Amino acid sequence: QPFQRAQYLLSAHTVRQLPAETDGGREVAFAGRSNAGKSSALNAICQQNALARVSKTPGRTQQLVFFELPPHADLYLVDLPGYGYAKVPKEMQEHWQAFIAQYFESRRALAGLVVVMDIRHPLREYDLQMLGYAVRRGLPAHALLTKADKLSRGAAGNTLQAVRKQLAAEFGDSVTAQVFSGESKQGVDEARAVIARWLGL
Ligand code: GDP
């Protein structure tokens, strides 16, 4: 199970620091608002308690954090900086925006985008911006509606239907969505299957 073996590789805060691209290299990027539950989702998918803690180290929050999936030296999960955190200075926001835009435009290995959203607050402005970057590149994207344990099954299902409808209207059929919980582990297998397919596993 490759996700269980995920391990920290490096953090990049400029395009030059990204791992070198190889012919067979593929990676899946994780985006989400700060506090949406992105670290918990990564940890649940990889079945590790502290994998994504490195992404939260102060000073690392504006970096792309790469996790490799041994034994595959050129398959990565990439933790993008959490967005929507008001206290980030404007220059940092601008640097981050430019870096992310450049990453989406130029990174050949990028095979798909996972956007992690709190199921109670889905499809906010920056979520839509990230999805737009992926779709414009012709890449698939998948929305994890996490913290589903905070809602009843019925309410979670209703939100999923509404989100799928909006995604279809804005992005066509290249964006999929599912219910998820890093807490109860609901939806972990479904998320793994999507990511494994994008990585060619
Ligand atoms: P990040 O900033 O997006 O990486 O978010 P974290 O994964 O650190 O989660 C932010 C907060 O939400 C933490 O207090 C987590 O314990 C909580 N959290 C994350 N995922 C879930 C979930 O699926 N269910 C519940 N109930 N809480 C969650």
C-alpha cells in the first residue's frame, strides 16, 4: 500500500526548488483553506498520524511540501499552502499566488488536484480559483468534503449533491466530489482510489 509508506522529501518555496521532473514522474497536489482539514486528510489517506505536521511548522506554511511514495522515487503527494488565512502579509499572499499559478502552469508531473473543503463551508472563492487552475490545464480535480462527521448522513448527502451540481455547472465533468472525514475515516478508500488512478498505481 504505497500511501502508508509516504515520507517527507522536501519543501519548496520557489519553482527552482521543486524536485527535478522525470519522464514517468507524477504528483497529486492537495489544496485547501487553512483549517479545512487538509493535514488530517493527508494523514488519514496515508494512515500516518503526523505525516503532514511538517507542513504546519511555522515558516513552512508558505511552501510546497513534497511527500514521496516509496518504492516509487518519482511519485509524490504535494501539500500546497493553506489559503484564506487573513494574517498572512499582502506581499506573502502575492508571492504565494504567483508561485501557485506558475506551478499549475508549468509542472508537467502534476496529474491531478485534490481540494479539501470543510463540508459546512464548501466552494469558497479560493477553492474555485484552485479548481479553475487545474481545469484550465486540462487536469482532473477531486473535492473532498471533509468533517462529514459533523453533519448527519442526510445533510452530508444533500451537500454532496449540491456541490456536484455547482461543480458540473462551473467546470463540466472534470471535477468529482465525495464526502470525507479525517476523524471517522469515512471516504478514505474512495479518495485513495482516485489518487492512485491519477498516479498510475
Ligand atoms: P488544515 O489546516 O487544513 O491542515 O486542517 P487540520 O487537518 O489541521 O484540521 C483543522 C482542525 O479541524 C483540527 O482541529 C482538526 O482536528 C479538525 N479536523 C480535521 N479534520 C476533521 C474531521 O474530519 N472531522 C472533525 N470533526 N474534525 C476535523
